[in-house]
Amino acid sequence: MAAWSSPPSLRHLLMLRPCLPLSPTCLAGSLRRHIHSRCRLFSSAASSSTLTHGDIASTHGDADGVVEVNPPRGTRDFPPEDMRLRTWLFDQFREVSRLMAFEEVDFPVLESEALFIRKAGEEITQQLYNFEDKGGRRVVLRPEITPSLARLVIKQGKSVSLPLKWFTIGQCWRYERMTRGRRREHYQWNMDIFGVPKVRAEAELLHAIVLLFQRLGITSSDVGIRVSSRKVLQAVLNMYSIPDHLFTQVCVIVDKLGKMTREEIEKELVSTGLSSEAVQGIIDVLSIKSLSKLEEVLGSDVEAVADLKKLFSFAEQYGYADWICFDASVAFDREGKLRAICGGGSC
């Protein structure tokens, strides 16, 4: 399940300091008021109770031994009032996971570099905190949880019984340009399911997100979840007999929809060798916001359409159909079959 790209986030919850507990009604109201606000995280001035104000002043006054009191760029401190809120939020993650019958696991923050190169290729090293340890081994601070999870599942082998439902709340690191709400250090609530048919598993994970929002006092009028499938793009490429080896390249380009003009997107797609007819067809399909319209264009026997119809059927059964809507323009990742992104307002 894709990470959220928009509110709510811990960054917004930190606006609500410092009184706890918070009622769902109070929390939802505060989130709505501050949903687009920036917040400043406060760093601790000293980590030792024996460090005096005089020590701090003299440290700053010493040109030869200045000690930086702020954490490294892209990271943050959690003084008590922030830590209370973080703990409270993580408790909500754990409670939702427990209600959905997931078991908690954890993995080392330090992992083998090869584990992530194997998944994403050599270019991923530009986004990693990677180095060689004293034993000459290439290691990284994990940028995400999934490869560690896969490693443990393989290691456990036949000793685990399916279905397997695991979750973790892990600290991750990515050396990349920081943007609003995106730091180099972050925490990821990761939920994974093995041994359950893929669309039903996606429906369960969407249910978990909705359940969390409901526990926070957030409604479908505050947050909408846009859903799409990577298979939609694959079906369009098949319509125009575009070779499979261009799929990833096209994915990267169409991921820029909404960030670049249509003319710029068309120009990049043409540069890959696609015909003008194929380019127009791809962009037209990715502009569709209705599942029924998608079915008209691609046909009801296409796997992408069948999967999405099944997902929306599960959403009706779980009771969160009013939270989700279809949007073919939703960004694609390299692995995701179904993809969901949370945004402000109802669908």
C-alpha cells in the first residue's frame, strides 16, 4: 500500500500540542484548520542534564570548537511534548493493525546495500545513506521496509503459515532533496499481507487506512482516496503494440502528470519512440475519472478493469465505498498493482 502523499501526517498532528488525550472531534477540527499549515519542530538545546546555559554560551563563543545544537539536515528531535503526540499516533497505528489481525515485526535499521540494489537497481544508491563498515561490507540505513520484510519471509521459509499479516512502524532514511512534509528521516507504518488473493488484500489495506482516519475523527468529506491500477497503463500500451521494455520508462514520464504541462508530457513520450497516436491514447485514458468510462474504452474483459471492479465491490462490503474513487492519473510505482493516494476532500 502506498504511503500517504498528503495530509494527515505527523507533521500536521504536531500542530496540536501539547494537551493529551485528544478527542477525535477536537483532532479532526484541528487537522482541518491546520491541514495546509507549516509547522516548526523544536530541537533540544542539550542532551545532558549537567550542561548549563553557561556551557552552551561558552561553546558557541569558542570559534575553534563550535558544537551544532540542531540535528543533521533532514532529521528532527522529539522533545517530550512532541514525543507524547508521536507515541499516541503510533498507538493508533498499532491498535488499527491489531483490530485487523496483523502481528507486529521489526527489522534492523542497518541492512545490506545489495538488498536494495537488487530491488531498484544501481541508481538507487544516489538516494541511500550507504557506506562501507569496518569489516569492508557495503551497508545502508534502510530507505524503506519492504525489502527487509521480504528477506525475513524468505528466511522463515516454510516455518510460517499463511495467510501472513505483519506490520511494523519503522524508521527509514533517504538521502534526497527535501520538500514540504518530506524529510530525509521518516517513520513508515508498513502493513503487508501474504497468502490472500491480491485484490482482497488491497481492499483490507484500504480498510485499515479508513479505520485509522475514523479513529482520528476524520471523515470522507475531509479526505478522499483516489485509486488506480498499474495494469491500466499496461492495457493501453498493449492496445498500441508498445514493447514491454518501454513500460518502466513510460511509467516514469506519466508519473509527472499534474506536475508538467500536457505538451511537455507528450514531448517526453514521443522522445521514447512512441507514435503520436499512442501518446494521445495514453494521455486520454489516464485522464479518465470514471470506472464505467474506463470499461467502455478498454473493455470489460481486461484484467485491470476486472480487478478495479472487484476492489470497489469489496469497498461496498467493508463499508467505505464513499471514501474511494477511481482516477486513472494516479501515480504509478515500479511494483504496485493497485495504487491509492489520499488527498483533501471527498472524491
